[in-house]
Amino acid sequence: MILDLAILFFFGFLGGLLFEWLRLPGLIGMLLVGILLGPHGFDLFSDALMGISYDLRLIALVVILLRAGLGLNKRQLQAVGKTAVFLAIIPNLLEGF
């Protein structure tokens, strides 16, 4: 299982670098590598890794949200002002109702 994780991280990192070199978001490259190596692609991982895949997906979601949140710029948000607030609040309220 550790070898599977090492392969996933290594190729995910390479996929991210490749997409950044192509001037695309590196996260897309990482996601594509995960899809290709996972059960919907070449199915290279053991059943033990698939057993903890739910936890790994939650960790990946946290990492994605942290990267997106830390990439925000306060000045840019102030420039867009009310539009950013409305685009953040209105969908949440509608989904809540």
C-alpha cells in the first residue's frame, strides 16, 4: 500500500508540473493522473488502498480548498466588491432553502 501511495504522489506531482509547464492549473494534471491510475483507468492500486480511498478523497478535498483559499488576494476581492459577496452568499442561501 505504501508503494501505491508513493506511485500516486510521484506521478501526481509530475502531472501537476507538466500542466503548469503547459500554463494550465497543476491541479488538473494531478486529478487526471489519479483518474488514469485509479479503478476507472489502469486499475494499478491494491484493494487495501481502495479501502481507504474515501479518507484520501476527503484529505484531497481539504488540500484543494486550502490551496484555493490561500490563493485569494485581498486587494482583488476589494476591487470586485459586492459582486464577490453576492456570488458567495446567494448560492449558499438558495442551496440552504
